[in-house]
Amino acid sequence: MRGLEYHGISRADGPIIIAEHMENMGFSELVRVRDRTGEYRLGRVVDISEQAVAVQLFSENTGISIDDSWIEYLEKPLTFRVGDAIVGRIFNGLGEPIDGFPAIMSSDLRDINGRPINPSARIYPRDFIQTGISAIDGMNTLIRGQKLPIFSGNGLPHNRLAAQIVRQAKVLSGETQFAIVFAGMGIKYDVARFFIDSFEKSGVLSRVVMFLSLADSPSIERLVTPRTALTAAEYLAYEKNMHVLVVMTDMTNYCEALREVSAARNEVPSRKGYPGYLYSDLASLYERAGKIEGCEGSITQLPILSMPNDDISHPIPDLTGYITEGQIVLERDLSQRGIYPPIAGLPSLSRLMKDGIGEGMTRDDHRDLAAQLFSAYAYVRSVRDLAAIIGEEELSERDKIFLNFGERFEHEFLAQGEFENRSIEQTLDLGWKMLAILPESELVRIPPALIEKYLPRDPKTDNSSISQTSPAGAPVGEPPTATSTASSAVPAPAPKEQ
Amino acid sequence: MSDGTIIRISGPVIYARGLADAGLYDVVKVGSAGLIGEIIKLKGDEATIQIYEDNTLMRVGEPVECLHRPLSVALGPGLIGSIYDGIQRPLPVLKGLSGAFLAPGLAGEPLDTQKKWHFVPSLKVGDAIGPGTVFGTVKETDSIQHRLVFDASVPPSSATYVAPEGDYPIAAPLIKSAEGHVYTSVSYWPVRSARSFKEKQVTREPLVTGLRVIDVLFPIAKGGSAAVPGGFGTGKTMTQHAIAKWCDADIIVYIGCGERGNEMTEVLTEFPTLIDPRTGRSLMERTILIANTSNMPVAAREVSIYTGITIAEYYRDMGYHVAVMADSTSRWAEALRELSGRLEEMPAEEGFPAYLPTRLAEFYERGGMVTTLEGKKGSVTIIGAVSPPGGDFSEPVTQHTKRFIRCFWALDRDLANARHYPAISWNDSYSEYTEDLIPFWDAIDSTWDALRTRTMDILKKERRLADIVRLVGPDALPDEQRLILLTAEMIKNGFLQQSSFDKVDMYCAPPKQTLLLSCILTFHELAENAIKSGTPLPKISALPIREKIVRLKSSLENENVQEGQAVIQEIRAAFSQLGAPAQGAVSA
């Protein structure tokens, strides 16, 4: 009951405490524990029986004692206080402001667990978001309302890529209000600082809601952080009709915290010690992206996760890939060869791309062009394997052409400057220039009419213009000025025909 | 009615006391919110219950009411075109009740109780009734005649009242029996029991899917069962969608079990706009959706598979061919694992319960071609997606599934990466139905079996050669063998790969399938001869007709297959011309 504290617990075991007293608490109810120093900690009821109750603490457990603990049941699940004023603020994982400004004034409390969206109330996402990055726009298009994670590894530039997407993302069909929700789970202070600086430089900081549970915060808090953040996102998207981009980093830390709690509860583990419900648990986060009927706003998720040991079959990236609508995979090999962004051509995928591109949305050649680039690049990979064994000299003429195509595709199409913002037309035209390297008879994935319309006929004249965009030279993109980056709010010009 | 009280809550599993007279798998209403649950274990007067909804803030001591009947689905006119959650609550109705987000404790009638259906009786007063008796028909959609058949639970009797032809809501009494039983157009059937039929038949009729790689290389029979395993991004759902769209079943039951919400929305927005090539009606008029997405309660996910298959059996019993898409059975198995973990059961492999194979067997065995109680022929074909962790087929769900299916369409990561869809691997897939189906195909096109064998042969040879090429490069091979590589490439690009976005290519009728193969194989045969007579391979691969063959799949419409014969003539012409100048060149 609210306002009533029970004295004493019977067991403390990691983040779980067991108390034996008869209060009629509810499942999943929020609990406040006062310790011997008078400090308060929050927790959640995870199991109740007639005799005892198990509470999982969200914070540090040092100093919890059997006798000197007082428990209060707050008769509500963990909630987050929402209101217009949350935009531009910084909170901890539990939703308490940590930026030194006063608490949010609002009586609107939301259960952070949210509720599942009724599948029949969803609107299928179709709006193309131009990120200005060729590897994404051209090959793995981001759609508004999509959940598209970045699979990365330690030391790869996922943060820079995420910041670039945030900076450049815009919708071609004009724009309404937008907001950015940032959830940092177990990340280092420098990473948080990098994002804050990046938001500040691009002039969007006043539109960002930040939830930070840094590496020195208790790991359990990480379990709550994304939920609080998504609650804020849902409020902004579905009640304030904003287009919300949610950046969540690093999902691996979230999953580690989940495993920690699961182990503390003596649950039967499945793969690599992660609990059997890891899939359902991740789904309860990722599925909170989307668009719903009767509402202008949308939630687009950009979770970042670092693949342990660059292993894409590790349970965390694996289960994430089964839930999200595609993935952007960063590749160490590309990164080591100096290619930014090191977006791996083949394993990356956007599942919603098929319905968000084409005539009227991007350009009529987009789908076939992307399919052809994928197919040609896949062949390049097998040619490279062969060349590694028999040597490049021994390759057939056809294979040599493909090898050349592969090199240039990576250096001219995939690679671009961190501040280079390519329009979708530029990206597609660049793709055609790449295909022009290949003999026309190899372009079997593209209908002849489109080849006729778009294929540059004289590759020699194109070489000069390609080298302009080459990353080898000085960065070509614009500097991060207010005009180029206030971005998302500015209505984009209609796609122009070239 | 016995009333119990909650004594323990552990996530979606709760324990209650005072339910001694309850039966196993009885439905219960739990707590003051009245959440739907199911009894899964009994011990003394203590029952273990799994709850199908979110139970935040549920308290110990709240009441539990047992309904003394197993979890059942309502079966009657109005199922077609509906979208339900795992326990057959209509999602559009719930949307009206709680808005875009699902709240716990909602209830909605699965079938529209207001709508009137035109009932045509097929019995007279005094006629005998019993399991398998048809008592009337209702036109459910323009292409589906809903036959009202008494199921196995109806005791034999005679009709004392038969409603005259007319429009009735589903709850209206249509038949009364001598014992005083009243029958409406709605019946209920417990989801965990298979519906009865007279006998199972061996199936010799293919389920034509319009996907070339399936229909020709790894065909499935009506009433068969298939698994589609593949890592994420290999196109399981796309393959299932394609089959759901174009296969020649009468009814499709699509179970979205623990998958993405947007995928169900995609079906909901896309299917009504697509036209069934056989009936000329919208595809939604033959589709029933069960959507229990990954973020909806896990216990309801476990039961959604049974809800779907029971509905499928219901239409089978009317004499229809039904195809069930279960996407994904791995999520269902994970739901079993999760609940088993909560029950603190001893785990078997990878934490899955030891009864996983039994449950899988029970599920897949509910498919099949049967003689219905009425004596008609109906079938349920099951196509289950499997999502192996890490794309590793050696994990328990894939391995156990393989024991109970006869058709295995393995999705390949490399093909998917090259955007070769459907990414069904011709090396790892198999179909045990092929032999059974040969007579059927031979009656339509006598060359079918020969074409198929030849194609498989070339692909098999190519695989062996590819290993060599990987070591020494293609130049080391003689022209005959490089021709195999060339033809295999044509088979892959011009036949196996199929675009679901191309209006012409998305559905490929069987005559076109064989035609495309004939073209490629004719090319191969003529090229073989040409090489024997000394024509160098580059000359053959430079023939423009080669590109035309590869593009034929998207340039030739299903209706105009006859025009394809001209292409074969063109191929012959191209080779005879090739012969002439080649000799000329030698003499010069």
C-alpha cells in the first residue's frame, strides 16, 4: 500500500530480494526500498506467492540488509511522466531528470511497458527517408516507421554513422514535426558526449529527448532505459503527431543485463546463457516501432548493437535480425581499408524497401538497379575468393571486369564523406555509372527499357565525375552548417529528373 | 461453477487453489479483470494456469473462474477475411474497444452476430442427422460455398425442425433434433484436438504454387507438409506470402505466430488488392489471418497454431483444399520453451521441453488429404517456417521438424545475399512427394519428369564443377564442362530466380514452367552438339538468344505460352546460323 513501509526482508541475492510479509501487492508493481542510510531504490515485483514476494531492484544492491530495509509498494507499474516539456531534456534510465533542471510538471503517467499495437491498427510503412548515404538509400532504404538496427563491432564507426543518419535524414514529400529520442544503455560517457555534441552541432539538440544509463549506472537500470525511452517516443509520435527517430545504443549491453538478472533468478538458460525469452523480450522493444491508424506520427527505430566478436550468429544480433525489418551490417574489412561508412554490401538488408521505392517514391529504376548491384557485387565476392587462390592474372576477362567493378563500387558508391549528403538521384545515377563498367549483357536483372533510359553510354566521360565523389580526395560533402543539417524540418525539393 | 483463488503469480503462469473439479486444458477467467487462461497442470486442488494476456498488477487472492470446457474456436460463416489473435478474438473489434493498442481483458465475438446469411437447407423434417450430415449451405463469399456439416460431436438422431430457406444471423436455430438439441450455423471445436474424418488418403495431386523452384524441383502435394527453414533475411516470410498468394488451394489460413506486426499489416493491405487468378476475386476472399505478433502475450502465441489449424480442418471438412502457412513454428516452440521454463520443467536440448517433438508431430499430422465424414475429398497442406538460430539447421526445432515433414525447402544465405529469391537452395532441399506426383504431371505434360531430371542433373554437375573452379579457375575446364556452368547460370537466372515484384513473373503457371525449362535445355542440347562439332564456347555464350531466354520469364505472359514455341524455333535457328559462319570462318 502507498505510504506504508514494511520492515525487513528475508533474502538478498544479487538484484533480487525476497520479502515475507502479507501485503496484497500486484504483479509487476513498482516497489520502493529504503536502506539503512535512508536512500531509496526502485524495484519491480517479479514473483508473488501467498508467503513471499520477489522484487527485482533496478539499482545497485550494495548495502541492502536483511533487518534494515523498508519496503513500500507503490500500487502502479513503473511509469514515466510525459508532457510537452520532455523534449530537449536529459533523463536517467528510470525517467528522472539528470540535467539539473526541475522535474517535469505533468500528471500524465504512462506505464513504461506500453501495450502491444493491434496488428489491424497498424499502417504499413511506405515513406522513404533519404539519409543521404548511398549504401543505405540505394541498397537498404530506410522507411519511416521501420526498425532498422546497425550491427556493428567494437571499434567500428557505428556512432558516426548513426549521427550522420540523424543529421541528414529527411523525407522527400515534405515534413511535419519531428523529434529524436536517444536511449544510451551502458555506454561510456564519451559516447554520450559525442551524440550530444553532434546533435548540438546540427542544431537539433532542442528536439532530442535523452535517456542515459551510462556504463557506471547499475546494469539493471539498462533493462528499463529503452522502455522509458520508447514510452516517451510513443507519447510524442501517437499523441503529439511527431515523427520520432529512436536511437538505442548499445543493445548488447541491454541483453547482458537481461542475462544477469535471469541468472540471478535461476532460470533455465538457452543459448549462451541468455534466457529463453530473449526473443520475446527484444520483440517487446522493437515492435514498438511503426505507424498507427488515425495518427500522423511515426516511430522509426535505429538500434545499435555491437556483435560480440563480430559474430552475426551470436544470439543478440541473430534474434534482433529475426525481429527487425532488416539490418545495416558494418564490416571490419571495409573499415580497415579506409572505407566509410563500412556498410557491408551483402548481409545488409531493408525489408520494407520494396514498398517504399520506385516510381512516385524514389525513381522507377531503383528496385532493379539495387537488385543488379547486389547480384553483381555477390559475384565479385566469389571472384575475389577465386583470385585469392589462383591469382588475379589467371582470371578470365569477364572476372577481371567484375573485380574492377567491385573495387570501384566500394570506393565510389559505398564510400562517402561523413558530411556528404547525396540526394537519391545522385545515388542512383552513381549506381548506373558503376553498372556501366560491366558489359551490358550482364545486366539481366534490369528490364531493357530501363537500361535504355538510364545506362550511361560512354563510360569514359563519366570517370571524371566519379572521381569527384571519391573519398580519397578531400571530403566533398558540405560542412555541418545550419542549412544542410537543420535538415529534417525543411521541406525537400521534389525529386528532379535528370 | 467452481471458483478458485490465485496463490502465486510468476509472469504469465499463475497457480490457483480450489479448482479440484476443473479439467486439464479447461479455459479459466483469471482475476478481477477476467483474463483468459488455460489450465495446464493439476495437482490436488491446485491448478497451474497459463494466461493469454498481460497480467500486470494482478494480485494473489483474486478469483479464478473455471468454464469447464477446453479452449475452443467458433466455426461458422464469416471466418473468411477475418483477422484474429491467437485465441480467436477479432482484432478489428478489439480495435473498436481499446483503440490502436491492445488492452488486457477485452472480449469480442469471433463471428459477426448481426450479419444475416442466406441459408439453404439440404434436409427435410424427419431426415436422419449425425456426424457428416450436411444440413444446409450458406454462400460465404462469391467463390466459397460454406457447407454446414455436423461434426463428430453430434449424436445421431433425426431432424424435427428445419428452418426454411432465408436470411438468418449465425445464432438463429436452423435444425432441431428429436432429443431437443438445437443447431445453429456456428459450432465449437476444442483447438487441441484434431477434427474427425473418415479416412486419410495418399495424396497424388500437387499443390501448384506458381513458384518454379518449388513446382518443378521440389513439389508439394495437396495435404502434404513442408518446412521452410532459413536464417533471418533469407525470405521465409516472402516465400510464405508468395505461396499464400498464388497457390491453388481454395482457402488459405495464415498464422503469424510470434512474427512482425508489419508483416501482418502487409498481408492485410496487399491481399485485398490482389486478384486470385482462378476465381477472379480478391485474394482476401479466401484468406483467414491469425496474428499473434512477437510482442503479444506468449501463451496466446503457443495456442495460435492450434487455432489456425482447427479452422483449416473445418473448411477441409466441407471438401475444400486448405493451405496453412505457419510463420514461424520456431517462435511457437520458443513459446513452449518459455512456458516450460516458468513451470520449472526439466529441459531437454537447448532448454526446449522434452515433449517438443511430440507436439511438432501432432501438429504436422493434422495435415493430410482425407475423406471427410460426409464422404468428400478435402485436404490441409501445412507449410511451416522454421527460424533456426544463427541459420544453423542442426538446432532442435529444425531437426525434429524434419522428422515429420516430407518436403524441405532450405533457404540459403548466399542466395539471399545475392538477392536471388526465392532463396531455396537446390542443394539442401528435397521433396519426398516427387515420385507420387509424376503420374499427375505426366498426364499434363509428358516431358515434365525428363526436364526435371535433366535440370537437377545439370545443377548437380555444376556444383561439382564449381568446387574445381574455386581451386583452379574456369579456364582450366574443357568447353563441355564450361557449358554446364553456363547452362546452370541460365537455369538460375532464367528459371529458379523469380521476382515477386514483376507483374508477369510473380506467378508462373505450370505450362510456362515447362516451356522455360525446355528453352534452356534445348539451348544446352544444341550447344553441346555445337561444341562437339568444334564451335568454341565464347561464340555460343555470345549468342543474343541466350539473353532472350533468360529474360523470357518476365516477357512471356502465362496466357501466351503458345508464343513460347516460337522461341524454341529461334534457338534452333540461332544455332544453325552459328554452324554456317563458323565453318565459313574455318575455310577462310
